[in-house]
Amino acid sequence: MIFYLKAFGRICQVPLAFCVVSCYTALTICYREAVLLQQKPYAFFDFDGTLIKGDSIVRFCLYAYRKGLCSLRQLLHAGVMGVLYHCRFTSAEKSKQAALAFLSGRPRREVDRIAKDFCLSELIPNLYPEGVEAIRRHRREGCEVWLVSASTAFYLQPLVRHLHLTGLIGTRMHVDGQGRYSGLIDGHNCRGVEKPLRIEEVLSARGEMVDYAASYAYGDTAGDIPMLMLCEHKMAVNPRRKLRRGLRGADGVQTVRWGKTKPSKNSRPAR
């Protein structure tokens, strides 16, 4: 390499140092352009309170009770643990494990069937139409669209196909070596700083690079702030007070109000 640089320098009558600097600069520019070409715009959506009203795990527990999957005692215990979590007397992981204890011992195939029926009957008909349209718009614009939620991934998974999403990141449930749910949380609740950590983990494993300057993140609570701060376009959906306060002074913040249009009972998939 040095030989060629010296030869180039003699031909062009410039010092070797200038040739080295020029070569380094050209390689740096090429590398940066290559990186930019690999980067993609993304749109990250929270779920509870962002694409649907309220807490989906409450809907799931009520659904399970109506279907005879859990007893009244289990339902009440789940409610008590939910109250304790909101009062900060217990962790999100323990609260969710109590709510989903009725899944313990059930095979993956059975849980997948339950999740699909719950998603089709309880979640999809109640999605905010504005949120579904936002997903459609980002897909048309060429964004990779991901659902990133603290809700358990197993009952949100059918939404990936219905809404034509790129993927899903959610709180994981433990499945044992025999393919049965243990009723325990696998890892941490996907909320707060866990969201950007999981995004980095999943996308790095896929070999994907995010163009954060062209990307969007949607959320409704303070627990979504770490994810929102990743992206240039921070979309606060029906924001609560803590979220508004946490985003105060940040660049690229937009507030949207969803849920004014009544959800369609025959909600069409995003195209």
C-alpha cells in the first residue's frame, strides 16, 4: 500500500503524508456511506394505552375467567396483585406471574390457540383506528414496523400477522423443556429502559441497523420515554402527565389524540 501511495505521490507531485490523509478520508467517506445505506427507518409502537385503551392483561384475565380457564379466586388474586403493583408494593414480574398463573402446565399449542382466539375477539376489534392507520402509513413509507410492549408476547403474536408488522418485542413467558408454560416470567418486564435494551438485542441479532434520525416511536406513559428518546420523531399518544413532563424540552415531540373514532368491530388488517 505504501509503495502505491509513494508512486501516486511522485506522479501527482504531492507529499506522501497528503496521499495517506486523502486515502484515509476517502475510505472514511465510503464507510459512512455504506453504513447509511444499511440503515433503515423504523416505527416502534407501544401497545397498552397506545394502540388500544387500557391494560391488555386485564382484558386477558377477564377473557380467561369467562372461558373457564381460571377460577374466580385466581381472578381476584390477580386483581389484588395488580393493585399492589400500582401502589409499588410488588414488582411487575410478580404481578404478571400472579395474573397468568392459570397458564402453568398448559402446553404451548393450547396457549397459542387461546392467544389467537383472545387476540381476534378482544384485541383486534378494539384497536384505535388512528393507530392502525399510522401503521399502514409507516409501512407505505418503507419503515420497519415493530410492536414493543410490556404486555406478554404470546397473546400479542397474532397481531404481527394481522397488522403485517415486521416483528414483536414483549415480556416473555417461560416455557419448559417439554413445551409447557411454567407460569413464570422469562427475564424482565419489557418496560422503561428494558425497551431500548431489547430493541438493541433483537435487531443486533438480526444484523439490522436503525436510522434513528428518520425513525418514529409511539407511547403513552413515562415507561415509554427511554424508547421514545431513541428516535427523532417522538409520538406521545394521549400522553399522561408524567410522560408530558418527561418529554418537556425534548426535540421532535408530537402529541396525538387517538380513540375519538369508535373502533370498528370488523377491523381490517393493516395493508
